[in-house]
Amino acid sequence: MPGIFGGACASRPLGSLSLGDVARRLTAGTRLRISSARSRDGSACLAAADLRLMRGSGLVHESDDGSLAVVHGTIRGLEEDDGLPATLLELYRRDPRGLEGLSGSYVLALWDAARRRLVLANDRFGSRNLYLAIAGDVLVFAPLVGALLALPDVARDLDLGAVADLLTFQHVLGDATLLRDVRALPPASIATFDASGLRVRRRWQPVYRPERSARLEEYADELGRRLRAAVVRSASSGLRPGLPLSGGLDSRALLAVLDGGSMEMPCFTYGVAGCLDVLAARRLAASVGAPHRVIELEPGYVARYAGELVRLTDGMHLALNGHATALQQCADWCDLLVLGNGGDSLLDAFWKRHDARPGSEAFVRGMYDLMSCGVDGATARHVLAAPLRDELRRGPLDRLRRRLALYQGETAADVADAYNAGERHWRWVLQGVPAQSTHVEFRQPFFDDGVTELALRAPTALRTGRRLHVELIRRMTPDL
């Protein structure tokens, strides 16, 4: 699994802490390469497992005063800078608040030697996984919970609440993991660890503020312009880009904004021979003259790919989108996948009812019913032991209530859509994306800041039924 990893202690040298086993767990069977450095005083070690396809990504920088910095991913405006970690360290030194304004797809770590402080930060949607654990007085972090278990001092106690959430929603709520003492770094967060302990602050979260009057055509045209700019920017890194294409509207919209442009992008579709996705994608690619390849899934692919995805996501993704790991095969033809993730969470209404107020019990229970897709009470009584069965009865509903209370909006639809975009989609989909990035890089244009800001202004009526998707495609590339 690609990403950054390491450890830090604010009060003493790390001593015998070795990250070799962590590195081996992250790189087994992949094309990832390791870079690491230990601070001069021995109090911190930063490392990365990276494909080294993006300039500045995956290389550890050490400054003259012994501070360290490492980045995995890309930061808008700094993509072409081979000294990306050094630039970020200088930005932080001038004003630590400068990290709050970064945009792109990234996760980073800085060791501030003068303050004996570790800083961790990620992008708005948490597209690069990072998990944290405190072992004694040492903070350790890695892109896989399983990799952290290579360190003997990380506790192995299960979090029964997280297990109950997983069984109920097929994803874990909040920043929890299946281990009680390991947490995920939430999206758009800055974490600091020093002598005062660990503090995690979220710097941004989505809030829908729909405009009162808007024309569908104007929104669709503006979305097309912003999405095209994001796609072109994503694919202008010098890497060979590719577009995973299905019959769905997210990837079709990306193909629509590319049609007529100067950039040719090959398309890839996975599926059983003759399935609707393969047939639809073949016709779509042909209609705009785009090269198209099929990654054929053989009988038994569900068990094969689901098992691999469970391993690569610490058991927190069950079988969701397990077949997408077949996109690892695209590394034979391209370096970078341009994904449609985010189009459905940002631009399609998650809550479609009009009979509840935000914060009301009817809203909370409605969201619970909408999201529940796992073990029901009757099944639980037969197959689960008493402690977990009891936790399952009430815990997931109470935790969902607390998570929803963190999101704002004038209507239930606005709150539900903000929660879906800012949290549920992160745990439901995005934490599985790195399962394919062990061989090929990825970008997600729907999460570009310009696209996101437009989506958060879109009236609920335009977010319902993918109206903006359909109108964008109709106006830009009617053949699709």
C-alpha cells in the first residue's frame, strides 16, 4: 500500500524502533519503493512507500536544522517542483497556517526539529490513507493498520463499536478502525504531536449552501468547464493517463469533457465478457474515437478480488468494489488513472425525502435506514456472540447521530449530502482506492477545489437524479 509512514517521540530518541517490517508489509507484491530518513537527534523517522511516478512524491527531505519532510501525492501549484518536501517545510516555517490552504491529493508529514513536533496533514477528502497509534510516548503512523501491527508496542484490542458499525453499514464511522487504539486521520485534517500530546483539527468540511435561483444549462456549462480543467490538469503531469470507463455517468462525464480536446486518453473497462458495462463502454469509447481495452474478469473474480481488497484495507472494505483491484493491470499501458470517484457523492442527492428536519430523530433514523446494508437483528441473534450482539443493537445508531450532528445545512438534504461527501464516501469508497495504486497512480477530478465549490452551491433539485451529469453530457458530447 503506498503512503507515508514513520514514528516520532517528543521527549527522547526513538531508540530501537525499526520500521523495516512496516516497509515490508507495505511493499509486498507491489512496485513501490522505500525512502526514509531519521532525524539527527533520533527522535523521529519519516518514510514513504511510493511508485515514484510523481515529482517530489515519496522522497524524504532533511533541512539544515535537522527537520524532516515527506509527501505522498501531489499538491496543486507545486506538482513540478522536485523539491516539494523542502518547499512545504519552508512554507510551514514561514507560517504554520500555510498548510491549511493546500489543495490537491496528498498526505504529508513534517518533523519540526526546533519544536520537537510532528505535523501530519492530508487533502480535503482524505484520498491518501493514514492511520495513527500511540505506543507509550511514541506516535507511529502508516497507510495500513496491518502494517502498524508489525510494531510490537501497538495494542491489538478490538473496538467492538467499530466492528458493529462495519457489520451495519459496511464501513466504520468517524475516524475509528477495528482496533481500539488505532485511528484514521480524517479528511482535511492537521494533526500535531509534541510534548503536549496529540491534537487533530479538521480545517474544512463540506457545507451545502444552495443558490436560490439557478438555471440547469448554466450550471452544466460551468461544471463542464471546471471539470475539463481539472481533468486536463490531472493528466498534464507527464505521465501516461488512462480513464476507467463504464456505463455509469461519472466516467461518462469525464469522457464528455475530453471529447474534442487535444488530449487522447485510452479507456479501460473491467467486466465479464459480454456484460453491460463492457458493451456500453465499448460503444461510448468508439463514439468519440478513444482507444479502449477490456480487462476481462474470469469466473470466481468476486472471491479473488474481494479477498485481496480485504487484505489491502485491513478488513474494512469487505467485498465493496473488490473487482476494482483489477485496475492494477492498467500499469502495463498507463501510469495514471483518472477516476470518476466523487461525482456521485457531490452531485447526486443522498437524501431524497422531504418529511424530516435536520437534527430530528426522524432524520437520524431515516439516515440509519438508508445506510444500513449489513447484518440485521434477526441474523445477529443467531450468529453473533452476546457482547457484539448487544453493541449492534444500539451503538451504530447512537454513533451515527453524533456524526450527523457535526454537519450543517438548512435542510435535511443539505446535511445528508454534506455528511455523504465529507465522511461516508471517504470510508465507503475512497479508502479502497489505494488498493489499485500499488501499481498505478490516480487522480480524482471531481474532488478538484473548483468542481467542489460549484457542487456545494448547486440547488438540491439539480443534485437529484444526476441532472447535472446528464445535462453536461448532453450539451458537451451528445453522442454519449
